[in-house]
Amino acid sequence: MYPASFEYHAPSSIEEALSLLERYGDEGKVLAGGQSLIPLMKLRFASPRALVDLNRIEGLDSIQEDDGYLAIGALVRHKDCERSEALRGRYGVLGDAAPQISDPIVRNLGTVAGSLAHADPQGDWGSALMAAGARVVARGSGGPREIALDELFEGPFTTTLEPTEVITEVRVPDPGPKAGGTYLKLERKVGDFATVAVAVHVSFSDGAVGRAGIALTGVGPRNLRARVAEEALSGRTLDDEAIGEAGRLAAEAAEPRDDMRGSADYKRNVVRVFVERGLRKAREV
Ligand SMILES: Cc1cc2nc3c(=O)[nH]c(=O)nc-3n(C[C@H](O)[C@H](O)[C@H](O)COP(=O)(O)OP(=O)(O)OC[C@H]3O[C@@H](n4cnc5c(N)ncnc54)[C@H](O)[C@@H]3O)c2cc1C
């Protein structure tokens, strides 16, 4: 099926993009990699009057360490993250998530920021970045504002972004010198969305857990943060007992449903096992 007709704009600056979005209000849509928006338009689930394509705006495609955080620009593609040295080691939860997203065609075009704005409960970046404590910088006519991912995701495919706002950057706080984690994903076949996935990111301080981030994909109406499990780990030595308890608490935080991918009980059990595995990997640093 073809999409309904639409106007197409390719601004060369963020200011121009913002003024176009102001002009169209909720009838305008930002276009980044097009890997979610274009299929929706072809199915006529979305019929925007105008697309505002970010791809010709310079300076949005870098991953760089800044003062106290790692900045991921709005046009950084999944494949850039897959190849980035910066996303290994201390930011390993991000580097491990990237190659598990779909297939090379989608990864060549799809962007990290677009995934967050799309807010698919089965999106992998939402959980990986939530575990890492990331925030997005959203720019609108009122200036920039930072939004924690917990506050960005409202529900399935719904965010607190205004239609006139653009995510210009994702900021991941520096986890300190000793940190590790991973992203574990169960999929029916390579390239599929997650049946269940788990993001684990731990910063250590004086041999104990400083900050723990645990987030879940595919087991709720949005990417979920397992806060009680995170808090149970804070200040503790990451021994087998602490790991077992965190796995159990994270499984309790999941809100899975029976579907063609598996029963709710099965998915809850996968959450527990993946959280335990992720934490064991994190303590190897
Ligand atoms: C076959 C297939 C398989 C996939 N499998 C997976 C998977 O396994 N895991 C996974 O996580 N994802 C998967 N995806 C989704 C993919 O990761 C998309 O790339 C991603 O969801 C959207 O990024 P995009 O840059 O393509 O955004 P677009 O499609 O361009 O836009 C998506 C939405 O975000 C908005 N938007 C985009 N950028 C911005 C911005 N900077 N500021 C504000 N709003 C913005 C758009 O207006 C639109 O509403 C899959 C997609 C396909 C087609």
C-alpha cells in the first residue's frame, strides 16, 4: 500500500526544523531513519500532512564523551553504535544491544533517538538506555529541556514529547571508572523483536554496587525499570545471594502477557534468569 500524500521538507538546521514543526503542529512529523514511521504511513496508521526530515542537518551524527556524559546525536544509527568503541566496557550495555536490533538494513538507517521517540514497548534502546540512566535533550520553540527516559515513555507508542519538539541528543551519564553490564535478548529468530530482553548496567564503588540499572523489554506496556531490584542491590556486594534476590524482584516487576511468543509465566522466568546472567557478567569488570 502507498502512503497518503504528504508535504516533504528537508531543513538544513534545527532552527528551520523547529519552525516547520511549529507551522504544522500535530499534523507534522519528524523523519529520521524512517524504519518505523514509513511502514506506519504505508499501512495508513499514520497520515501526517508534512514530514520534516532531519537527515540534512549537520552535527547530529556523533557519539562523543562530554563533561560527565556520553552524547549520542539524533542521527546516530544503530549500526554506528554497533561499531563504536565508546560503547564497549563501561557502556557495554549499549554496545551489546546495538547488534541485536533487527537486521543490517534496519540498523543502517534506524536511529537511537527515533527508537526512543517511537516508544515501542519492544524497542531495545528504551531499556538499554534506561538501565544506563540516560536522558534525552528535546528542543522546541521554548528552548531545550532534558527528560529522563522514565518520564519520556507514557505507554505503548506514546511519549511526553510535544509534536513540535525534536530530540537532538541522548545523554548517558558517565558511570565512573568501574562499571559493566550487558543486554540479553530472547527472540524467536534472528532479527525479530524481543520475546523478552533485559538490560543490566552496574557502577561499582569501593567493591560494592554504587548504582544498579535494570530495565525490561517486551514484558509491559512500555520499557520497564525494575526499581525495587535496583534498590535492593545498592551498596551491596554483588554476591550470589544479592544476584538471586535481584533476579526474583525484577521478575516480580515484569508485567508480561500470554501471547504467541510465550506464556506470561515463561517470560517472567526468562526475566529472572537474564537478570541473574546480566549481573554475573557485570561483576566480571
Ligand atoms: C523489520 C523491522 C524490524 C525491527 N526490529 C527492531 C528490533 O528488533 N528492536 C528495536 O528496538 N527496533 C526494531 N525496529 C525499529 C527500528 O529500530 C527503528 O529504526 C526505530 O524504531 C525508529 O528509528 P528511526 O530513526 O527509523 O525513526 P523514524 O521511523 O524516522 O521515526 C519514528 C518515530 O520517531 C519520531 N522521531 C524520529 N526521530 C525523532 C527525533 N529526533 N525527535 C523527535 N521525534 C523523532 C518520528 O516522528 C516517528 O514518530 C525494527 C524495524 C523494522 C522495520
